[in-house]
Amino acid sequence: MAGEDKTQVEDQQPDTATDAVDETMAADDTVEPVTEGATAEVDVNALQRQLAQAQDQIAELKEQELRTLAEMQNVRRRAEMDVEKAHKFALDKFANELLPVVDSLERAIEASNSDDEAVVALREGVEMTLNMFITGLGKFKVEQHNPVGEPFSAELHQAMSMVPSPDVPANHVMAVMQKGYTLNGRLIRPAMVIVSKGAE
């Protein structure tokens, strides 16, 4: 009897491994199979989003790089201009300190109008000194401006008074009380002038 039971149990077990696989597949028929197309579609969408984000980041970084390069170029240009101005106008204060000396020499020449030999010799010496001084200033781009007869310019001249004059057109410089000076074309001292009102 024990022998019969044993054969019955063996009959109920599957004969081969393939039978076991068939039974497992039959039991799994109720579960929906996962399609590869859906998984691939999800992956493609995710990859496209990542690609779009990466492209946005690249565009942003390129724009940032261009802005940085432009800013660096502007800083370099400003630094070059500052250095150029420092070279051009370094003598500004020094030249301003020397201008009263020129004014004093010019006044000395105006005051020495006597025909006495000693005064004439002194005047010639002062004139030579003044000419050397102005030539020396000119070598450093300090230019003197004597605007007699020129139209009045508020940028270059400082009007001390206005006087009616039939000989000089209105708003023109009649006389110069103190000459003006520029350094490399930039005004360092305006000319002090008397301006004509014209004929009354």
C-alpha cells in the first residue's frame, strides 16, 4: 500500500522542468504583461526633458560668458583711459602753480614802460625769461590763450564786466585781464575778460 501511495504522488508532480514552467505561465495569464513600448516612451520623454534643460543651461552659460567678456573688455578700456588721462593731466596742479609766475612776469613787462636804459635792459631780460617760461610750458602741452577780439565763450572765458563799445561787436572780448591756459586741450584756467555790449 505504501508503494501505491508513492506512485500516486509521483504521478501528481510534473515530469519535467518544462511542465513546471508551463504551469507557472498558465497561472500568470491573469497578470497584464508589461509592454516594452510604454517603458521606452517614458524614457524618451524623460531624456527629451533632460536634453531641453541641458540646452537651456548651455545657452545661459554662453550668454553669461559673453556678458563677462564684455564687462572685462569695458574694465580694460576704462583702465586704459584712466592711465591715459593720468599721463595727460598729471601736470594739472603743477601747471596751475606756475601760472601766477607767468602773470607776474607779464605785469613786470607792462609796468616797465620807461625809456631809461636800465629799465629797457631789465624789460628785455624779463621778456626773455617769460618767453623761455612759456616755451617750456608749451613742451608739456600747456598752451596760453589770449582771446582779444574773439566771441565770448562761457566755457573758456570768465567775464569780469560788460562795457559798451562802438568799435567791438557785442559779446566779443574787448580786453583780457588775465590770460587763459589749457593742458592737452583741457581748460585749466579760464581767461578773465571784459566783454563788449556793442554800441549803445
